[in-house]
Amino acid sequence: MGEFRISRLLSLLAAVGCSVIIVHRGLAARNEEIGSCFALVIPLVLIWFAEEFSELTGYWLGVPAITSATPTFLVSIMGWILLVAFTIALYVYWSC
């Protein structure tokens, strides 16, 4: 349980840091800053609610798309990959 709290805290700090950089540096037009910050919600949701998302199964267009639960750590890792990729893309954009 403590592991998930540390993961949540670190992901929140990374997301807040990215948001501050986006707004402070003015990397996007004002109306795009909100959208850029909102893009951080997806990785945060995957990291914070990995257990809930790992249990999702169901059909897509009438075809069983996900037939068994996904391991929780894979959902969390996907959230971290998205968060780190967004941070790297932000750094590359800022340094150019």
C-alpha cells in the first residue's frame, strides 16, 4: 500500500512540475496551455487508478476485445511511460 502512495506522490509532483513549466514558459498559446495540462490527466489516472482499470473487460464493436483482466502493474507502467514521454517531449520542445 505504501508503494502506491509513493507512486501517486511522485506522479503528482511530476505532473505539477510539467504544468508549471507549461504555464510559466508559455510554451503554447493560452488556450492550448489548458489542453496541454489536461493531457497529464490520462497518465495520472492510469497510475492512481491502476487497480480499477486492470479489471476492465468487455466488448468493442461486438467483438470481445479484452477477455481477461490486465495485471495492475502493467496499467501503472503504461501511465508512467506516458508521463515520462510527455515530460521528455516537453523538454525537447523547450530546448529547441
